[in-house]
Amino acid sequence: MARLALPAAHLAIIAFSFTLAAVGMGAFVATLPSASAVDSVVDGVAASPDAAGDDAQ
């Protein structure tokens, strides 16, 4: 008969791995809004007041 129970050390490593994966995914999702905000800031810098003045002329 096969032994199904894992030693405590293996369970701890598995739990730690899932914890790290969850924290990593949470950090990634939390940075998504700021990544799109950086793009809009870069677009805003590209349309500087000097560029707008050139268009007005």
C-alpha cells in the first residue's frame, strides 16, 4: 500500500511556495494600474507645452 502522507518538511516547502506565488501575483496585480499611469505620464511629457506652442503657430 502506498504511503500518501507527506513529511512535515515537504508540506512546509509546498505551503511556502504557494505563499510566495500568491504574494508575487498580488504584487503584480497591484502594480498594473501604476504601469498604465506611467504610460500616460510619458504621453503627457511627449505633449509638452513647447510642443503645443509649436502646433499653435
